[in-house]
Amino acid sequence: MSAIATAPETTRATYAESRRHELRKTRLVMIDGSLSVNASSVEGGASERVYADGYWGFASAPTTDDASVARVRRQARENARAMARFGARAALRLAGGTHRGEHAFAGRKPLTPAECLERMGSLNAWCRSRYPKLKSVQVMLQQEHHRKWLATTDGSEVLNSIQRAACYVTLVAENDAGAPVELLERVSGKGSLADLDLSIESLAPRLDRTHEHLQAKRHAVPARGGRHTLVMGPNLAGILAHEAMGHPCEGDIVLGGAVTGDLLGTRIASDLVTMIDYAHHRDGEELMIPVYADDEGMPARDAVLIEHGILKEFMQSRETAARLGMAPTGSARAYAPGDEPLVRMRNTAILPGTSRLDDMIAGVDDGYLLLDTSNGQADSTTEFMFGINLGYEIKGGKRGRAIRDTTVSGSAIKVLQSVDAVSDDMVWSCSGYCGKKQPMVVSMGGPAIRAHAHLGGE
């Protein structure tokens, strides 16, 4: 590995980092047996970021030859000097920390385009044969590979390689009114598509379960709007953790005025709730998005955000850690070669509890079971609204009729404070993106939780 950072060119620069970044992506979509999308891209480049006189200067170029790297380095310093024209600013003593190492996933030999098409065609044919009344079957395969070489004036030299892949199968039917209804099954994991088990034997139980839910959804009834007791499945608990509580615990969002800034050390959730943003391992197993050192060369560590209901700490970059007077967590990450590092989540999860999901449902006389979400949004006050595309009534402790697509909303803090049961299982997914000025690959996980929130309805 070649260190491409050098000592600062002016005595005013206190820190510099250089990154060479390659991003490869593949996306294929098959609709009813016909390939509709076959897209592959390679994006690369070099970037430099400098901290001087209290200001950052950043520059990037889509090439990595020596001349381009030298030009980017000069431009970053010029940009820092240009920012200093806004007025004198005391320079922070940035949080220190160095890491040296190469981290890459050693997976199987990648699939060829022909092998991808063969797997997609087999999935489509199997679904069509097994579920003949479907109106449409859509299969999408997606993979991406980030390789980042980073060097800093602090002495970090890092190669980070993150790979993830996902398969999405959408089943479409008609409801009682003749309108289309659909459900999506996702399979995601570390590595390339070759590292996912896309065999019919592996996927059949999941697709059968999705098809059963789809048949129930064809006869769905509207939900009753208002505040209800809700059992939220792991997929929903994961996005609640990520969107509604994770973002307000990012150091830059805290500095921007998030409500969490005044709540450190106080109770914001039930004592059944512990939430952690993991760096790379949990219980001795490497997670889906392993970050051993972030894109500032900082060694990455777990950030315990909530511990038994108490807000404990935030995710940090070098700068936010210095501004908040807290320990760094190695959470600064950049998505594309031309992006600056921002404080981002890695593998965020609510930890399992001791309850069984069936018992959690049995304990609800009148409420709802929410199993999947289609989208979500939240703000720095922890107020959120998520779309629900799979849910059921709970009547007398038993699952009842499916409900039509609706929304769930509320304050994440109030919802987490109302949690009275957490299931003993754990489900992880890395099939989506996190959006915050730039996309980011993340994973999220969680058990099911039982709490109170507002459900939309007719």
C-alpha cells in the first residue's frame, strides 16, 4: 500500500488526509422473465482534505495519476485558505488516533453476467410455476464494492474494502377491487452476489411466507387511526433505530441542534432498550458492513448509544469529538470518490431481549402487528413517520386480518419509553441505503418490540 499523504505544505495546516477510492456497482432487473435493466459502473478518483486555521479544505479529481494527486493536494490547501477569508477561527485540537492495516472480505469467485441471468431466470420460472395466479414477478440483483486507500499526516495507512450484495423478489397480485398489491422479499449480505445463497432450496421458505402474506393482503381492511399498542417486527424496529434515533445521535447532527444534545445521561427509553452502532463485530462475528478504520484513518469502535434506556454517547468524527469534548468512534465515512467524510452509521441495532414474539402478540387485546416498512423519514427532534406495507390486526391476543398500507408515526423517544417487551431474536439486513447529503451503505438490525405509537387510518 502506498501512502499518498505528505506533510502539510504550510505551517498553518495541522492535519491532512489523502484517499484513493474505487466504487464498482452492478444492478440487474428482470420483470416477468425479461431483462429490463443491466447496469454496471466503475467510479474512481483521488481526494485530499486539509484542516488549517480552523477551516477544512477539500478537493477531488476522477483520476489517480501522480499529477492529479498533486493538483488535488494543492487545491485542497487553496480551498482551506479561501475559507479562512470568512474570518479568524481558533483551530481545534482534532481527536487523535491512527490505524494501519488492510481489511478486505475474501469471498467466492464473482458470478459472471450469464450466471446472474441464469439465477434470475430460475427464480422467475419457479415463482411463476408455484404461484400461477400472480400478476407479475420482479427479480433484482444488486452488488457494490468500495475500495479505499487512505493515508493521513497522523500516520494512518489503511485499505478498507466493503462489499455487499442483495436480491429482491417482488410478488404482485390483485386485491378484491382489482387493484395491484405487492410485497417484497429481500436477501442481503456481505460480499458479492456469489456469496448469497440464491438457491431455490434456500429461498423457497421465504418466498412461500411472502406469498402467504400477499394473499392475506389481497383482502386487507383499513386500520383504525390513532394511538395503539403495536408489536413492531425486526424490520421495523431496525429502521426505527436507524432513522429516528440513530441520526439524532450523530455528532454533526447533535452540533446542529438535535434534541439529544441536552439529554446525555438521561433516560430516553425503557430499561429494556439498549442500542449500539457496531463498528465491525458482534459476539465474535464480523458484521455486514465492517468498518475497522473510518475514512479519517481513525480506529473504529462500537458506540453504545442507549444502554438500558439511558442515552450514553454519540457517534463521532475527529472534529465532532473535539467540539463535543468526547471520545472519537471512527464514524466518518464518504460514499463516493468525490465525497467528503460525514458522521455516518455502520451497523446499528437494538439488542434482543427475553420475550418470545408469540407471547408479545398474545399479550395484546386490541392492537396491531407491523411487519414491514416501505420508506421512512425522521428529523432531529426524533419525530418520525414510516410507511407500513405489511401489517395485521391483533384481536384477543391473536393475529387477525391483514391491514391496508398505512403509516406509523410519533416521537422515537416517547415510543422507546413505552416499550414493555423486546423479543429474543435478531434480524440483520444491509439491503438499503442511508441518505444524508450522500448515500451510504449501512446495516441495521433488531428484535421485535412492543410499544405505543400513532397509526394512520381511514
